[in-house]
Amino acid sequence: MKNLRHWLSGAFISGGAIVVGIMVLLLSTIFTTMGQPTNVSATEPTPTATATATATPVATKLTTSKYIIAMPERGNGRLNKDGVTNRGNVEKFRTQILNQAKSDPLTLFLYYQASPLGTTRPLSNESIIAEGGKVMNGNVYSKEGIRAYKEWAALWTSSATQISAVDEITFQGNNTGVSAKNTPTTSKSVTGKDKSGYDIRYTDAMSKTVKEHSALNRCTQPTGNRIPNVPPGPTDNPVPTPTPTPTPTTPTCPPGYVGTPPKCLQSKVPSQDPAPRGNAPVGGGLNQDPGPGTVPPARPAPVAPPVGSTPDPAPAPAPEPLAPPPSAPATGTSCAPGIPVC
């Protein structure tokens, strides 16, 4: 009995020590956790493996990136002076325009307006995309600009937007560009030697084309039908060289002749002025006949017949011999009428 009481006493003490140890360990863990920062925010929870697999790359970028304006280098009326980086590669072109539109309000404005969104919900101008209406490097997109980009990017990266690389773009009704004041412009037709690029078609749920346009490799800008709210102005279309108007020439006579063709007269030779005439010596001078010269006699006037007289008529020609009758045809050789000997 005494041994049992001793064992229970020892077990109770050991059990109490164990409980106290567990409590100390729990409290230490709690304080340690409270002292460390967490990477999980209330507004942006860390995506799970399933969420990451199903989210599109565009959505991930839109929730983690800022919209800072950093426009590409312009030049010669082009939206991007360097044009498309990887020509002929559809997906790389799609990605280049996606990224370019995120930092360039003019790229976003032109491609947004060229898409079906420009018909259903057009933007009034490019300045509403930038904060405070200032389209300048270092500024950021406005709330309207971010909304427009998200809406356009979702369409641009979806299967509804079909892009094909072509050696010559199909839609050449209008070109777009950038003015010297960094504003979007448009001009009639597409000119220039390099017309390679991409044809872009937007389809609905029934795979029916609802809108279409093209884009040029040389400058990345869209082309096709007139884009809403884009004023006319110079683009990267080469300015045609005016053909000089030929100056009309007046025909002239050859050397040594005067007048107007075809009536050209030979000029006088100064040493023979006045020109020789009649029997005057060469170089002019008096005639050999000092004059007044001789006058030829007048031709006599014809004599008229006396009044009341009738001139004799000319004798009548001799009658032709008659041909023999059929009942007594002539035989032998006979001369033709009027020829006595044959």
C-alpha cells in the first residue's frame, strides 16, 4: 500500500511536468508566429495550385503590375519606329501588341477602336486613357484607361481574335499613324513597298466574323476601315513625289530661216541686201536699162461678127456606113468604119 502511494505520487508529479512543458511549447510557438511578417494580404490572396493553372497570363499581369506610360520610339509618323520584332510569328506579335498597349495610350486607343469594342463602346480620344489627360512618359493610366485595357486585353488574347500572318495585308482602306504632336491620325489607303503584316478577325460565339482589320509589320499600327474618333492627318505612308509639269515649247524655224513652222522662209544674207533682181548687178545698183524700158505691143482685140449675120455652122460629120443586113451577111475582110484601107 505504501509502495502504491509512492508510485502515484511520482506519476502525478511527472504528469504535471509534462503538461507544463506542453503549455510552454504552445505559448512559445504562438509568440514566435506573431513576431514574423506574413506574405498573404487581404486583397491579394496567394493563388493555389489549381487557381494558377486555370488563370490566364493576362489576368495575372493585370492584378500585379502598374500601368506606367513608356511609349515606344516614334518616327516618320509610325506608332513604333522599329515595327514588329518577330515578323511572321503570330503569337509573338500578339504578345508584343499586348505589352505595347499596356504602356502606350496611343497603341491601346487605336487597337481598341479598331476592335468591336470601338463600335459598341468607343473611346472619345486617347487622352482619357492617361491620368489627368496627360499622355507622357512617366505618367500612369487612368481608371478609364485601365478598364479599357482589361476589356481589350481579354478580347485580344481570346480565341475570338484570329490572327494570320500575310505577305500583303488585306485591309488597306485607311492607314493610321502618329502626328508630330503625338496624337493618333489616319489617312486614305496604304502605300509603300512593304505591306506585309497580319490580318485580324474578331468572331462571335457562332464563329461569324463581326469585325476585321490588318496591322503592318513596318510600324505595328492597324489599318482597314475608318477608325472612330481618329482625325485625318499624316501617317507613315510615303509622300508621293509630284511629277514635274513639262514646259510647253514653241516650235522654231531652223537656223537661216525666219517665220513660224511650218511656214519658214530663208533669211536674207546681209552681203546680198538688197537681193539681186532682174538684171541688176549682184549686191544691188542701177539696172542696165536706165528706163523707161520698152512696152510690148498690145494684143489686138478679137473681131466681132457683123450684127445680124450668122456664122457658118461647122460641117456635119460623114455618116457611118450601114452594116449588111442579116439576110445578106458580108463575106471576106472588111475594114472597120472610118478606116478606108486595112
